[in-house]
Amino acid sequence: MNFYNPVGITMYPGARAELVEICADASVLVFCSESMVARLRGDKYLGGFLSSGNVEFEHGFSSNPSLTDMTGIAARYASQRIDFIIGLGGGSAMDVAKISAVAIPAFERGFSLTELLDDNHLVSKLSPIDCLQVPTTAGTGSEVTPFATVWDYEKCEKKSLSHSLMYAKNAYVDSELLQGLPLGVALSTGLDALNQALESLWNVNANEYTRAIAVKAVVVSLTSLNQLENIRLEPAVANDLAMASVFAGCAISQTRTAICHSISYPLTMKFGLSHGMACAFSMLDVLEFNSEFIQNDLRAIETQLGNISIERLVSDILIKYDFNTYLKEHLSSTEQVMSLQSEMMNPSRAGNNIRRVSKLDLADILRRSCLRASLS
């Protein structure tokens, strides 16, 4: 059994205060949205830090970071002294921070991001900038994984960069930052965490350690997702969401994702579904497809949840928050989804599935998922 995750995890309400102490006299580059800076200007811990002269902000990236954006960022900061890079936000901000921590030194050495994506062994030749992660959503687990996503919109391809040197130095997981999340964002990111936990169970790379973490993540995810409407009023809901994200991220950092993610990428690229919603689109039907291979894990989860089936619990959550209405805002027909089959069989993801997925299996999963979503 192998497990390696060097990220220091600081997790408690108010943990962001420790970030301020570590970066007090450092030159810091923060990746976040402009709205995030505005939101946190008055924060009791981060307000003064974000206004200090040693902090520079970079907002020049989209919600699904593009290859063009990332190449420009690497060139822009290659000649600057940077002690720490901080990812402050959701999965995109944290992915951009991890990529920049290696892409900026790579640019200085004469390597392009495209070259790193084509040959991740080049990362071994670099001295990455120390990266600190501060998640403000709970779902991607990017704060504790060594990989990040880049979208090549010119070629309509989703690419990944992965290397052990891309693990963050530390993650500051502060559930207080989640309490202001809009319900839709909380749902999408929470479903992402649930899907990652399940995908690390029905995975050829799973082991006893990752299974134990993933089982806990599924239990906490389902408990907190069912109470999302209380996230602003109940600190325990935000805390459980944060915990589920970290546990699922730790599990997936070892196993990587599987078939749901493979299906999700074209749905995001072509139709604009948010990542968590796109993963959830096929989750129940992939669960059914794989269930006989993870019976012990399913029993362990359901025992902790009062012996209610996972399928029923997830179905109830999707109905409660009107998941199908969201899907129909982006997907018009079953035919539209089925037209993407060839792009959904990503070998690096589908190949991790514990049960081999044939083209016929994929077609059946998609049809069932479309029927469940009531697509025409």
C-alpha cells in the first residue's frame, strides 16, 4: 500500500489567521477573483493583509483556466521575486496557483507551459515557488492534490498537469469562509466532493487507506448536502462541507478520478455546466454500474447513514435542490449528450474505473442519465 501527501493541513474556523503570520514579511502573489478581494477587504483576519504593500493580485484567468491565460501569467511574473503563491478561492484559483508555482520558474528556465503539459518530467528540473492554498468553496479538494486542469479552447481539449512537486506547502481550510456561499455554488462544489469520494472507491488505484478516507468523505458529504439551505446559519454545515472536501481530495490525490470526470469534461467545455454539476450528471448511473465491485464500502457508508441506500439519499438531494432544472438550462436533448460520446472516453480517467467501461457501457450510462434528467 502506498500513500504520499505532504500538504500541511490547518483546518479550523479562523485558520486563515495563520496565513497572515506566515506571509507577514514575504513577497506574495495571490490568485483570486476581483470579487473575492472585495469580499475579504473587511475580513477581520485577511483585510489588513490583503491591503499590505507586499501583496500583489492576479485576476487574469477564467473559471476554467485557459492555456492562453496561464502562459501569459508565467511570462508576466518570471522576472519578479515571489516568496509565496497563494490560491484564494475555488478550484480554479487553486489550480492556477499550483500551475503558476511551476510555470513561472519554468518560463525563467526557458520551458513553456505547453512543454510541461506534454512532458511533466520537466517539472523535476524546477524549483517551484512555495504554494499556499485557501479554499473558499468546499468540493474540488485542489488544496491537497498534486494536479491541476488547463483548458485549451483552441483545440477544445482539457489538459492536466500533475507532479509531486505541485503539492501545496500548506492548506488553510477555514469553514468560516464558506458561510457566505450562494446555494448553487455550495451545491455544485459539494457534489464535486461527493463524486470525488465515490470515484476514489470505484477505482483501480484504491487501497485500504484511501477507501477509509473516502468512506468518511461520502458520509460527511451526504449529511451536509442534505442541509445546504442552512449553511449561512449553521456553522456545523460549513465545517462538514470543508471536511468532506479535504477527505475526498486526499483520497483522490492518490487514486485520481474515473469515468464520471471523463464524462463531465465535454459537458463543461461544450455546454458550460459547472464542474460539480457535470460530474453529478452521470454519478447515480455510474454508481449502479460499479456497485457490485464496492459492496463492502457501500455497506459501511449506509450503516453510518441509518441503513438508507446511497442512491436514495443522492436522489433526494438532487430533487430537493432542483438539479434537473439546472441541467435543462444547459442541455436540450439526449441526442445532444450522445453526440459527445467519443470525447467522453478519456483513457486517463475512464481507465481508472474499477470495472472496464466499453463504448456500449458508456452509451447505456449516458442514456440512463439523460432519462433520469428527463431530457427529451
